[in-house]
Amino acid sequence: MTLRSVNVCLSPALLPYYDLDDTTAVVIDIFRASSSMCYGIANGARAIIPVAEIDECLAYRGKGYLLAAERDGEVVDGFDFGNSPFSYTPEKVAGKTVVLTTTNGTRAIQQCKGAQTIVMGSFLNISALTDWLKKQHGNVLLVCAGWKNHVSLEDSVFAGAVVNRLEAAGVTLDDAAYTAQSLYVNAESDLAAFLTKASHGRRMRHLKIERDIAFCLQEDLVTAIPVMKNGELVGLPEYVPAAQ
């Protein structure tokens, strides 16, 4: 283990208070952006370009890209799809580049630009992700995308699951990491039941997309780890980007 510290940023609003130098930032948006990104890269997407605003996404229109936009849990009119994992199947994304903007996740990615490395985390790739993180040097910052700068339960619980796997002698955890880990320990025996309390889960159930919630809570469906390279999320080559 070569990690020095594992810290948790519970909301992007707190990012200015973290030093991103010598840091691997793991962006987490469980319901649903980071889960869909992991699934899309696993299913053969050439790349996913995360942008913060709808206008930035529209600038790619007519240039051979798939355009995806989500706001408040729904697909924005006029776009190919949103951030449901069921839109990131091999039939839809294999060999293609997706330009994506979401309410929370893509904005959190943009805010992490000062980090040494940015990767995406989800329950879908949690074992591959934590295996890779254990091999990294320096610091890990788990960045919860939250909901419009508010703390979200599902992102915090996932951060706690990662902390639980990375905790080891010689690795320093901050208070937020211990907080997230405690949440996860309370939730792990029945994750789905625990996360029925999550406000975004309720929001998604209202939109009748409960199957997205169930999908995003599956562990180790893929080994792909999306990493930012030159403004695009691509698969880490040492983790075969193929659905299992």
C-alpha cells in the first residue's frame, strides 16, 4: 500500500478547501452519472466527454457525437438520451463518443480539474476501482457529486464503501472519510433498503425509473475505470473495458 491519505469531499461546494496536488480524485454520482459512465466505457464507448452546461453539449451537434443531457433527473428535450445506464448499452455506444452534461456529476468533474488524476467510481466497478487505487501513490479524494451542492446519501455511502476497502495501516483518513465509512457499515447489510431514504432515490421513483436505482446498486458488473485524458473519459488500459 503506497497511499498516504484517503479523504472524502461530501459536496462539490467544499472542493475549494481541498488541496488537489498529488491527488487522485474519484468522482462519485451513483444515481446515475458515474454509474452510466462506467457502464458506457465497459460497453465499448470510445470516450465520454463530460461538460458542465447544456450549451457546451450543443456545441458538438452535427460533428458525429452522441449528445446526452440530463437535468433534474429527466432527459433534456432534443438530446439523444440522458444519464440512464440503459442508454449506455453496446448497441447504442460501442465505438462512439458521447458528450454528456448532467445536473451534478459532470459539473463535479469540471471542478476537479486541478487533480493529478480524475477517475469515475460506482458500485458497478468498485472492486476494480479499489484494486487500482491501492496501487496509487499520494492521496485519494473521494468527491461526492451530491445534489445541487447538497450532500447526497447514496454518494456518501459509496464513498464509505471505498474507504472501508482502502483503510490500512499507514493510510490517514479525514473525519469525512470516517463519517462516510460509518454510514456504509450501517447500510451494507441491505444497501437497497437503506438508500430508500435517499432524496434522489425518491426523486427517481417519482419519475418511475426505479430500475435505474436497482441497476446502479449492483456490485462488480464491470471492470472498466473511466479516467480523464485530454478532456475525455476513456478506459484505463490495464482494466479491460468489457462488460462481465
